[in-house]
Amino acid sequence: MDTAALTANARSGHRRWWALVGFAAAVFVAAAIGGLGVSGTAQEYNGLAQPSWAPPSSVFGPVWTVLYATIAVAGWLVWRRAGFGPALYVWTAQLVLNAIWTPIFFGAGRYGLAFLDIVVLWVLVGATVVLFWRVSRPAALLLVPYWAWVTFASALNLAVWRMN
């Protein structure tokens, strides 16, 4: 390989890593809107009537930290393979719904509307898994725990809505 080709490959490699930073930043913004945009969520959560199977509020932070990392990496893996297309449009849409759930549930106290949001989120995460599978199976598999957690969170949201 000549020097120009090596330089082009190095630039391309740097761009790929910067793109990962971009995906991480997008997910961080969604997390910030959701988690930091509403204060006192742990106290409010603890004050709600909850089913016996509801986890303590301390579980949510670590779980979401891992899930947000996998969401970012999955999006980046698909971008590397296919660029920004239909799969990442759906990925972006689910990220928006993810971001607004906390302000709806905790900020506005609208448990029914939050349930509607999370049901649509669940559908979009599933669509993202299917679309990602066609492009990158590792990316799709990275989203399966997220989809499972959203399934659990949907059931919890419904139970809290009905109990409060």
C-alpha cells in the first residue's frame, strides 16, 4: 500500500472512532433528558404504590448505564456497515421515546401516557432489533437485553399506573 492509501485508511479509522463518540453522545443526551431532566425520581418512585416484584430504585441506574452503552455500540455497528439509513432512523425514534418517558412518568405524573410511550417504545425497539439483524447480528443481539428490560419496565409501568 502506498502512503496516500495508508493515510486515507488512518483517517477512515479515526472517523469510525469519532462516530462511536457521536453515538455515545446521542445516547448520553437521551439519558440526560430522561434521568437528569427530572429531579427526585428515586423519592417519587419509592413513594408510589408498587407491585411486590418492583425492584428498588437503586437498581435502575446500573442497569440503564449498561443498556445505554449497548444501545450506543449497537447503533455504531450498524452505521459502520450500512451508514445512516432506515435502521438508524428507527433507532433514533426509539431513543427519543426512551428520553421522554421519564419526564412523562415522573415529571408530569402521567402514568397512562407514559405507558403509551413505553408500549410504542417496545414496538420500536423490536423493529430496531429486526432491522439491525439484517445489517449486523451482533448489533441486534446487543439490543436484546434492552428489549427485555423495556418489556419488564412496561409491565411495571402498567402495574404502577393501575395501583396509583
